[in-house]
Amino acid sequence: MKQLIFISILAVFLFACGSGADKEKTSETTAPANTETTSANAGTTANTLPGYPQEKVKVLFDSCDYVDVIFYYESFSINQSNPKDIRGMLNYVSSSVPQTLNAGCQAVGRIFFQIQGRNAAEADIFFQQDCLYLLFYENGKYAYANNLTQSGVNFFSNIFAQVNAQKKAAQQNMQQGQ
């Protein structure tokens, strides 16, 4: 329980530090330490999805009052209700679209943007080598694709690095206690 509280506090701190991000700068470089990599060309197809519409981004920027990030393979989530933090999270979504989508990559989580308790937007988070993007849903299907900005890549890299460090420390503590 203490680790979950520590990770939650750490996530809020890391998010606050990275919220002044540059919207347009995207990364095609590093992958997080905890994800598996896939071969560069395995299942890669040209992206035909447009980017998330700017008018919808503006609505989220002006009206979103809650963000929830749920990670599929981790035991924590990130919740934001502070307008500054929410806008920081929106800054992690680049206006550029990925040129290709890799079917070999799996989503590591899902992000929900809410307005007055209603899901206004949701997207799967892809965060692996060759897969640093969000796929937004509309009517239950992928409708939009956007790269992560460099600050978004840095944010998620920091989160996963901290989680991995906590897991390693817990494992070492368990081994020492045996």
C-alpha cells in the first residue's frame, strides 16, 4: 500500500514537472525500459487515420475536468483533476500523426478525458519502440491517431522507470528477507 501511495505521489510530481511541454515536438527515439520491442517491419502498415481534430482538442483544453490513465499491465493508474495538470496531459498529444501503425505493438493503457463525468475522449496508449502514439476511439473503433510529443514520451518513460525501480527494490527486499 505504501508503494502505491508513493507511486501515485511520484506520478503527480512528475506530471507537474513536465506540464509545460512543447505540443509539436515528437519523438521517434527511445522506448521505455519495461516494454518489449518488436521487429521494425513486423506488421507495420501505413496509417490512414487522421489526427484528433483541433476543435475537439480545444473543447478538451477548455472543458475537460478529469483525466484517468489506466495501465493494462501495471498495478496503478494516474488520475488528474487539476486544470493545469489536465492541460499538461493534453500537451502530450502531438498534432502530428504517425506515418505507420505497427500491428505487433500492444497498447499499454488507455486514457480517458472527461467533462462533467462523461467520457469526452478516450485513446489507447502505445508506448513501445516504433510505437509512440495514441489511437483515439470514436463509436467504439479507432478513428484518430496522434504521436506523443517528446514531453509525453519523457513523462511515460519516467513513470515506467520509477515503477520498475520500485519493483526491483521490492524484489530485492523480498530476497533479503528470505
